[in-house]
Amino acid sequence: MPASKSVKLNTGAVIPTVGLGTWRSAPGQVELAVAHALKFGYRHIDTAAAYGNENEVGQGLAASGVKREEIFLTTKLNNNDHANPEKALDSSLKNLGTSYLDLWLMHWPAPMTSDLSGADKSIDWLDTWKAMEKIYAEHPEKVKAIGVSNFSVEFLNRLFEYLESQPTKGKVVPAVNQIELHPSCPQHDVVAFCTAHNIVLTAYSPLGSDGAPLLANAVVKALAEKKGVAPANLLVSLQANRPGVTVLPKSVSPGRIESNFTIVDLSDEEVAELQSIDKDHHFRACNPSWTGWGSLGFPDCK
């Protein structure tokens, strides 16, 4: 199918398909990257409290000269802020220099201690979601949509058991589930669940994360050559060619920021060829065990 340029959320809002990811983009670099991306044409910027760069991302937003209402901005609730999400939201808004978020995600369903040294088993992530729902309902001027990140089918099922027990008026289905998605971690089960429940997926680490290992994959290289694009473009395009999926390439290099914005159409056969890489070369770059909560329901982490 042709690659999308934008995707509609279940709130009715529209999110640009390709956004700039800012994980591990350091202060001193990330503000320049954000400003450059926006000047070049990006309109979707993704950050998180955990990245420690919200302030600099905000500087980049301001320096770009692009009107705030033209930008789709996402940040995320940190694992050590589950006990007080409203305070964390206000901190993120202040750091970013904005009065509202287009999307606010629970970064992980994994409450952690204040120093992030381990799990905080006194807090249930479902209670955090209920608090986020309340903030969303009471402060539409601050948050336009809420969603989740790094949610497995097991955890989505628990969330939906709660949602289905609520009156329709009080039910907030997540607008987005942001997960690791690339040919070696296609997460077909999560994609199928979210698609069936009208939850948009946002793909992080589309190149396979640290060192971009998939750029050297023989299947990727051959198909990229056939399509006349760089392997990175092909991997970003893979996600953009999937219905209901947005994607976050990340770089602080102006040249790469620009080149990552080039998307090509892929046939169903080409998408299937890339997705088949997982059969012989599966890996997950971001294993959830670091949170102290084990596998978080992901089958390949159990």
C-alpha cells in the first residue's frame, strides 16, 4: 500500500507519520536537531521526561520559528513519576515551554523508585492510567490525547478489562501505543491488537536501535538498492507503509535528519519480505527487564 503522510487518532486529531525521535539526543545537540527538523518540514517531535532533554527540545521548538499549533508534540511520564502524574505533566510543560501536549504517554507500565534503581511495587500502573484519564478529562487545555508505550498484549488486555468495566463516558482508549518496531522485532501480536482496537502504533528504533544493525542486513540492502534509496530510508518507509503506524527515526545530524524524511512506497510483497527477517534474525534492543518488572508480558522476554 502507499506510504501514509499522516494518521488519524481515535480522538480525531491527525499525527504526521514521520516524526523526529530524541532518545539519547544530548543537550547541546538536540535543540539544534529539533529546530533543523522543523525548518526542513517535520511537524512531529517526540521526547520524554526520561530523556533528560525536554528543556532543550523546547528551545528547538522556539528556535524553529514554526507555530506551536502546527507541531505535533509528544512527551512521556517517567517511571518514577507514577505516584504524581499531574505534577510530572506540569514539569514537562514547563520544561518544553508549551502550554499543552498533543500526546502524553505512560512511558512504561513499570512504576519505579525515585532514583530509578528498581521497581516500586507499591504502585499499580493501572492506577496511574486512571489518574492520566482524570487529568485528560479535567484539563483538555493541557493534554489533547493520552496513550501508552511499551505495552504488550498481556498488559493491554488488563487495561481493556478495566476500560470495558467503565461507563462509555468515562472510558479513554489509548490513542497510541509506542513500541519497538523493526524487521527483527515486528511484534505482530501487539500490532494486531492495537489495530483491532483503533490504537495507532508509533515505531521507535526503526533501524534496530544502537549501531543501526539492520542497515547491514542483506535483505534490507538488496531491496534498498532496488528501490533506489538508502537502507535507512527503506526501514523507515517500512513502518510508514503499514496502516495505522507512525515512525520515529532519530538523528542529530542535519544531513541524516533530512534524508530520513524521504519515504518510498512499498508493495505488500516487499513489506512481507522485510518482515520475514525476524524468522532468522530476531532481537529486541530494549528489553524491559531493566525496570525491575521482568518481561512486562512480552513473549520474547519471558
